Amino acid sequence: MRKLLNTLYITRETAFLSLDGENIVIKEDSEEIARFPLHMLEGIVSFSYLGASPALMGKCAEMGIGLSFCSPYGKFLARSEGKSRGNVLLRREQYRIADDPKWSAEIARMMLTGKVYNTRWVVERTKRDHALRVDESRLESTVNELKKSLTAIQTAEDLDSLRGIEGSAASAYFGVFDQLILRDKETFCFKERNRRPPKDPCNALLSFVYMLLTSMCVNAAESVGLDSYVGFLHCDRPGRTSLALDLMEELRPCMADRFVLTLINNKVIQPADFTKSENGAVSITDSGRKRILQAWQERKQDVITHPYLSEKLPWGLVPFIQAQLLSRFIRGDLDAYPPFLWK
């Protein structure tokens, strides 16, 4: 369990939530393991199989406390909340901001700041940890280019300019991504980003892990009451979860790309875990997917210190925290959206 931003996160899979007076009580095997005063909470997010008592749900609705239920794997299931902080009020403000190019650009600026900053540190870490195995001067050149992109982001005036800068930064980053791969270069050689379908094992891994991260960001946005289909950087498109893609941008380098590099460099995934069809599409085998999912679940449990909150929490909660911070900015509780800056 972790109480952050006045939101209580229940991460134990077998916890049951109940009400005792003005307190939420967390029980496991009928034994009380923790309790918190409800008046201190703005929201509760449970990742438990067992759920909550009707009495607690009613009390949360009465007090305006959002109560969200997710599976232990992070899939959003349902949300109940009171009248004073209904989804409609938050979403109406979200729609107003999304329709305003100036405000959308300000949010996009912060998200892309996080993305390029985190991309830079993915490269920096490899250069620092494996200097004898990589082209250090080439990586240093890319780092300098990413630093320039960070400066350009701060002065960009509109969304089109921001998207152009992001595209150039992504091109520079993926231009040296192959340098970050340290083993089985014949199998996992990376030449360029390709998808729909991926044409090589490395791109197949990236696409699969990006899908996992996107799903987490959808669940995170919905769990705090935001509309995952209405974004600020990504424009509206039928069937596309644009806000989830927005949230994903700053987390892509540190949560997804680093994870893929770990799978390859630590020999978690093998060349035999891929198949190639007649049209050139590369797929991951069932056994490979199971191994990736197991490693993904383990990675989500790794504890980090959140750069904005200065509190320790599992990686798996980071998308939910960022969605919570975004919702607070949209409601006017924060002056700006603080991106996740990993190092």
C-alpha cells in the first residue's frame, strides 16, 4: 500500500477494503493490516482481486472520494465517485484545454521535455556503463543533439513546431539505438524503427512492450477520471487513445526502451523466440511472450524514487501518478504539469 498525493494505492492482490466509522480498513485473510482516515484522501486505487464493501463505496461517494478498481496487472475495471468531483467536470475541462492550441502546446511541451530528457539519459547510461563496448564519440554527439532539442522545446511556439522537434530528436535517438544493444547483434540489429508489422526482432519487441505501456497509460488515465481518447500532443482520431499516447511519451524511453534493452542484453529473450512470416513480418512466439510478460511484471515491482514527489514507489505506479498529476493540473490544483524526469 502507498498513499501518494492524497490518493491511497492498494497494491496487495488479496486485500479487501472495508469501512469502520470514518476510516478505510485494509484487511488480508480477515486480519486488519492498515487503516487510514477517509478525510485525508482524495482518491483510492485498488489493484486487488477482492474489491471493497458496499458500505465503503457508499461512504466514498458521499465524501467525494474517487474509488477505482484495477486488476493486479493494471487493467482498469471500474470507478465510483461522488457528485462533487464527478468525471464530467474534469473531462469538460480536459476538452476545453484540448480545444485550445495554446494550452495544449503547454502540456505537450512538458511531456516532450520529459521524453527527450529521458531519452538522453538512456544514451548517457549506456555511454557511462559500457564505454569500452560502444562508439563513445557517436553517443556523445547524439547526447549533445538531444540537449539542443531540449532547449528548442522550451522556445517552440506551437504544436507543429513541438512535433517537428520531437521527430528530429527521435530520429537522432533511434539512429544510435543499435549501439545500445550489446549482444546477438546479428539477430537484434536495429537499423530503423518500423511497425505494422515489425520487420525484425528488435522492432517486434519494441512494439509489444509499447503496447503494454500504452495499456497501462489508458488504465491510468481512466482511473483518475480523464478521457483517454482526448489528448493534447496527439490529435483526436477515431479509436486512438490519444491521451494515453501523450502520457506514454515521457515514459517510453525509461520504462519501455530500457526494458527492451535489458531483455536483449541480459539474455532474457533469445533468437529462437521469434518467427518470420512470408511477408517479412516478425512475431514473438508464445513462450517468448510469456517470458516477456513475467519480466514486465517483475520490473513493475522495482522500487524507484519519484523525481517530483521524492517518494519511493514501484515502477508500475508511475503512469498512475503522472495521470494523477495531470488531472490536478487540469483542475487547477497545480500551476504546471510536472513531467517524469528519470536519471
